[in-house]
Amino acid sequence: MALLANCHRDPKRPRAFKPGDFDPFSRRSAPVKGDISVLKDVFIDGKFPGKECEV
């Protein structure tokens, strides 16, 4: 099903379909919850959660 969907998808779409996208029994990972301070640390300060050094 992924092969057929990728043959007929819009080329401007950012990602291709994977076989797991069509598996009704696959478990999807839960989204990670965090507050706005985590986004500030990552995008403004350049710090990554769980890492000691900066990039």
C-alpha cells in the first residue's frame, strides 16, 4: 500500500509514506511533553536535554 500511495502522492509533500503508516496494529509513540522552557533551551541557548555540552 505504501508503494502505491507513493506512486500517486503529491511530489511537493515533505515525506514519503512508509509501510508502517498503513499498519493498523502498529503502536505509535506517545508525543513527548514539555514546557516552553525546553524549547527556549534548545532553540535559543543551543542546549539539548540530557547532554552536558553545547553544540
